[in-house]
Amino acid sequence: MCVIWVGNVPIVHTTEISSYFNLFLSLVVAGCAALKANEITNVWIEDFGNAQLAAEGAALGTWINQDLRAEANRKPQVKIQPLNTEENSL
């Protein structure tokens, strides 16, 4: 499990909303990149109300260009899934 705590991020003005989205995207990228570096191949992402940013961050954090690598040298792809789905709930 990987948990990233941001603290309390108050949103008051429109410009602060944009900053919050950039922070959120950066944190998802960093978290997913750290999981990938530790060879975690299944990642579930909490969207925190913004599924698009969560999906973009997860994809950016786990993407690796393997087009020119030999098939035998390719690293396993990370499977990204949303955390809050009916399949995952008990």
C-alpha cells in the first residue's frame, strides 16, 4: 500500500484550484512512479473526486517507452485500476 498525505489543502480562489489540481497530479505521478520502481504491477487509484487527473497521473507515473527494447528485456506493464468500483468493494 502506498499512501501520500498532502495535508489540508484549502481551496478558496480559482487560481488555487488550478494549483491544487497540479499538486494532485504531481502526487499521483510520484506515487505511481515509486510503486513501479519497486516492481509493483497492480495499482489501484483513489480519484478523490477527479477521476481524469487520477488517471492521467497514474498513466504518466507508470509509462515507460519500450518500443525499441527486445521482447525479452521489456519490463512488465503496470495495471492501473480505479479503487472505488463495484468489483473492488466488499
